[in-house]
Amino acid sequence: MRKIRRFKIPVHHREISRRAARFPDDLAAAGVSGEKELFEFISVLAGELEPGVVFDSFGKDSVLFTGLDIPANRMFSAAIATLGPKLEAKIAGLESASARKIAAIAAFEFMECAVDLVSELAAEEAAKENFVLAGNEILLEPALPPGVASDGAYRPRFLKNARIVVGETRSKALAAVLESLNAMKISVFIADGQANPRLTAAFLAPWLAKKKGRK
């Protein structure tokens, strides 16, 4: 059964502050070098969140990726998680590059929370069938607004140990997932090759049978 959820993302002020602390010059230039100022800045960004997720689980007989270089004959969950369009508009509208950089760090931490939440929901489904989730296979990575520089400082953790699907397989598999999960229910779509909203992730989570314990 397809799940459609709108939910509240927890705001981890201290975790964002810890990451942002690696860039003291940017914090100072953005006027948020103090804890109070930074926490307020993060809270303003969090106020722009409109998160949504759709996910579903599929059996070994699924034909969702027939003809594509995606492993077949396995159970898996497919998910799309978005932060909505208002946050990226807020980030793009910030005056200084330093403020946009700190905001991007916060946005990607929000994105991690969204992916973690949907992964937990999928893991609950898998556990009911005595399965666990394997590593994610990424079909869509979250992107920053145009004009906001990106570097390794704020690469979301959920991308680091995942398999990134690429090329034609990626585009066709993503299109299949968007259609199957009815992504428009959370206002996610592709236009001119770009995901809207940009702060959206799509991924597959294969299921692995739990290992039987020794007697």
C-alpha cells in the first residue's frame, strides 16, 4: 500500500551548529557567530519547511524496473522525501554567500532527518516480514538553489555510503518511481531535467532476510 505522509522534522540546532562551526569566517560574515543568533537563524529556516514523503514496498515479482540495470527478484522499498519549495526560496533570497552557505548546511541536515524518518517507516514494514534494509540506492540527490555554492562541507550523510545510480538507468528508474508513488501528491515533479523542489531525495532500500540465530 502506498503511504503518503506529511510530518514534522525535528530541528537539531546543536548538530547544525557543530557542522557550521567549521566555517567561523562564514558565520561571522552572516552575522550568526553567537549561539543565540545561529539558533534563531536555524529556527527561521525551519519555519519554511513543508516536508512530505511517499513510499511503498514491492515484492520479488515487481516489474517496476523491467529492462533496466536494477537488480531483479528482490523485495525493496522505494521512497521520495522532500522539504518543499519554500525553504530553497528562502535560501536563495539570503543576501550574502556566507549566509546561504550556513543555510545550506542546515537544509541538508533537515534532509537527513527526512530520509531517516522514511527509512524508519520502511524498516518497520520490512521487519514485519523478517527482513532488514540494506544500503540505499540513490535515484535523486537533493540539490541547492541556483547560485548557492556547494562543496563537501555539506554533503548529506545518507549519500556517503549509498550506491548512486547513474546514467539512463537512473533517469528511467526515477521516472518509474515518481509515477508509481504518485509523487505529485507531495508536489514533486521533474521539469527540464531538474527535480522540483530541488531539496528532494528519491531512493531504493533493498530488503535482506534476517540471518537465523545459532541454536
